[in-house]
Amino acid sequence: MKNIIVAVYKKNRIINNRAYPWSFIVQRVVAGIFALFFPLFMYYFVFGGKVSLNFQNITQTKDYVTYIILGNSIYILCFSTLMNVGRCMIQEIREGTWDTFLISPASRIGYFIGCYVEQFMRSLMEFAIVFICGSSLGARIPISKCIGFIVVLLIISVSCFSMATLLSVIMVLTRDTYLTQNTIITLIGFVAGIFFPTELLPKWLQYLGNSIPITIGIKYFRKIVLNNISFKENIHLLLIIVLESITYFLIGICLLKKIEKKLVEEIYA
């Protein structure tokens, strides 16, 4: 598997250095920054910089600025990872290497890990730009929480990778990128508690949101940074993230194996 990871990493690095559409990065960063303006405008100029008691009781904080910037920054990290890893197999189809990949004995898990590792720094860079720009608008991040901040960030990144694995297979099945990907990204943005607590949603949407690892990851992230709560106090959230991430990853891999036979038959037909 190690050789597959290294080979996929080098291949994607060469292709992306030569022809990677940097406009995608600029687009996500600009969209992430501008996504902060509307809720902050409403917060300062409509609600006078105050939040309701209901919001305070749910989130255990009055700091809406930091709350919204943490959520939006993680959303950009999720968006970037889903896009970069989720499109990997569609890119193989477009480059004409899909058929060769299908009939090769290459590890599918190693392939996805290689795609994830190759794009990791780009996703992190997009997160950092949006986070730094957001922080300049008034977010307060305690220095003492830096280690917890980084650890939870890595956990969330891995959970996004597990979702991207399933998304990649769905894209292959539908032979579509933009409609499938943008629909899922928009759904996550609505039910994952990016801009408001999920507790304000109807119950069935709360259940849907809590079935997505990124939703629990954002809650975990905010509790560590905003509520000054230790890892041990939130160990149940960490376990949920791990279990949901493993589930998404296994569903993606199993689904890929299931459709591979049909796809290989189409090659030789």
C-alpha cells in the first residue's frame, strides 16, 4: 500500500503543478471570506452586536464572531477536501487512466490516501487564509488552546476525507461532478451548524446533520476553543466522529468494490 500512496501522491503532484486550476483555490477562499460578511453585518448592524438568550444557552457563549468564523473556516476545509479528493476518480476518467486503474491490482485504499495526502496542504492553506482574514474581523482564539486547535483540526480533516471517499464513488456512479458535489456541499452548509446551532433546526434535520461527521467535528471544535472544555470532557464527541468517519469510509470502499465488477465488464464488452 505504501508504494501506491507514494505513486499516487507523485502523480497528482506532477499533474497539479502543471495544470491545477488555481482559480478553484481563489474561488473557495473568496467565497469563504464573503460568506462571513452577511452574518457579521446582521450581527453588528441589525442586532447591535447582541445575541439571544436562546443562542447563549445552546452554545454557552456570547462570542458570535468567533463562533461564526470557526464554523466557516472549517466549512472551507471540508469543501476543499471533498472537492480535491472527491474528484480524483472523475479526473482518472477524464485523463483516460480509469480503465487501467480498474484492472490493476492497486490498493483502492492506498489510492484514496495518496489523493488525500497530496491535497492536504492546499486544503490547510485555504482554511488558514479564511481563518486569518476572519480573525482580523474580531475572533478571539486563546493561545493556550493552540494544541487542541491543531489536533481537532486534523481530526476534522480526516473525517472530511472519509466523506470524500464516498463522494468520489457517487460521482463515478452518476458521471457528474458539479451537480452532485455542489448539492452535497450546500446540504452540509445548511445542516452542519456552520452559521447557527443545529438545535434551531427541525428534529429530522438535526438527525440528518448529526449523521455527518463534520457536524460533530464543528461542535467539538467550538467546545474546545470557545467553551474551554478539555478533550476528556468531550471524548464522546470524538468517538462519534471516529465511528461516523469509519462508517462513511467503509461504505465508500465497499460500494466501489461492488460496482467495479460491472465497470470492468463494460471495459471488456
